[in-house]
Amino acid sequence: MKLLVDENLSRKLVSNLLDLFPGSIHLSQADLLQSPDFVVWEYAKANGFAILSADADFFELASTLGATSGYVDGAILLGTRNMSFEEKCSGFPPSKSKLS
């Protein structure tokens, strides 16, 4: 699985993810900064990404479209409100054993 990291998360996070999620990119690398959520969703769908975001809008979009809609591999929502960058990234990426 490769991740499309939302603009509300640091670009630095991508380099920490590449070992576990090869091919992952930040929204800025796809020239999608400030794009509407549905445009990001469609890009993810067309390019085989799961969306990594701290924005609940993607969870709502996934709920609206339905789990079986086939629009995107998935949306991973991080509960990161009121957290420092260091707190957001502590323990991330998870160990490979936690992913299996």
C-alpha cells in the first residue's frame, strides 16, 4: 500500500514512511495543495493511494461514498488535534509486526 499524505501533515513524514509504504508521497508532490477533498480522493483512486490525514473530512467522504464504493484504497485518519509535530510522529511509523 502506498500513502498520499494530506497537506495537514508534515512533508517530513513521507521519508519516515517509505520503508513500510513504498511509493508514498505528500500532496505537494502531486501538485494538489489546497485542492478540494473530492479532487484529492479522485487522485488517490486513480493512482492506487490510501489517504493519510488528520482531517475528518476524508472520513466523512468515505462514509458518504460507502466502504465498497471502490473510490480509494482507504483513508487513514490520525487523531492529532492539539498535538505537537513530535507527538504526531512519535512511534510512527509503526513496527512491521503491528502492520501484519
